[in-house]
Amino acid sequence: MSNQENMLMMDGNGVMKDSNGNVIAKAVVIKSALISSAPSMEDLVKRIEALEKQLADMQKATSCEKEKLLKLYECKTGVDEAFFNSQTTVSD
């Protein structure tokens, strides 16, 4: 295989072809328009309010989970003490 057979060419329409004229790839150009480089104050205030609400929800969920864990720990401690007391009573 010669070097010319391995040569790739790009035409003006974004089509990549090999030296035999076979299409290898087509380029796609996506156009976008930049509407505003910075968010408005109103958008920032809304975003801050949404984040504050999200934080409050997370804190509430964490608090509820903490309460559940404390209740489970207290229950387990009570069961452990009852088991320990029953074992010392049996061995006495």
C-alpha cells in the first residue's frame, strides 16, 4: 500500500475522503447563539432561593434520620441491657 492510498482529504463542505474518493467522515457544525453572558439579578435571586430550600429540605431529612438512629440506638441499648441482666440472673 502506498502513502497516497493512506492520504485523507477534507473538502470545503466538511466531508473527509480517502485518496480513492471514499467518504470517511462528515463534519457537522452546530451553531449556537450566546443570549447573555451573565444571569440577571432576578435569576440569581431565584437560584439562591431554590438552593436555600434544597438545603433546608436536606437538613430536615438529615434531622429525621438522626432522630430515627437515636431511637434505634436507645432501643438496642435497652435490649442489650435486658439480655445482659437476664444472663447475670441465670448464672447467679
